[in-house]
Amino acid sequence: MTRRSSTAVAATIAAVALFASACGSDSDKTDSDKSAAGASSATSSATVGGKTLDAKFETKCAKDGGTTVMTLLDAENATYGMLTVSAIIDESGTVQTAGIAGSEGGSNGLPYTAGFAPGLPGGSASAKQDGNTFVVTGEGIGARDKGNPTATSSFEITFACESIIGG
């Protein structure tokens, strides 16, 4: 079960990152495809276990129907390698997934992962929205501790979206 949970977290994080990266660049979108209303003056950030991750995030946000997908990317992070932070929120404001993944930086040489998805043990998440700024908080599990792969860590992710593609 613990191996399955870690695999599920990794798969969820990968799926969110893939979906969010498929949103592409803003440069190929018309102004009517972007939502600038409520453009954020906040700064995107991610905190895990009370520790703010040192990163220079590029923020992408997209909306398809009632689903909002947000991603933060630091492709050359000094500690975590390629660092991706992402979340999907449905039309009712419920967090469907939230994940933090680095290609390195986990314990014992493992990649760094932490995430939440409904149905996985030991996690929870909620979201608040203020204009184009979304704050996702909760607890997630990850592959940071081989001895206890279902150990949880608290997280807080701020997605400061300059615009929301399709929003």
C-alpha cells in the first residue's frame, strides 16, 4: 500500500505538470483568451513543512470549463533541479490535486515529491481565491522518507496569476 501511495502521488504530480505545460505560452493566445481582471500583485511561492522553497517561479494559469489549472516552474532550481508546483481546482473551489516535485533534493538521493489527491491516505487540501491569486493549503504525502512513505507534510502554495488563459 505504501509503495502504491507513493506511485499514485508521483503519477498525480506528473499528470498535473503535463496538463499545465500543455497550456503553452501566452504568446499564441489572443487577448480574449486571457483573463487580466484581478491581475495579481502577489508573488507566487511554495512552502513545505514550514520551509519556503527558494525558487524563481514562472507562473502559468489556465481555465477549461470550470476547471482551473495552475503551475509554478523553476527549471533550474539549485536545490531541487527541475522544480514544478501545481494544482487543479474544480468549479466548486475543491482542490482535485496539488503537487510539488523536484527532479532531485529528496532524501537518500530520491527525487523530491509531495502531493495531495482525493482518496490517498493522509492528505487534505483547500483553496482560497482573491482575484487571480489562489492559495492552496493542506497536507500531502511524498517520497521524501523511504522509512515512512505515507508521512505527511504541510504545504502552502500561492499561485499569483498575471492572467488566466481561457478565463
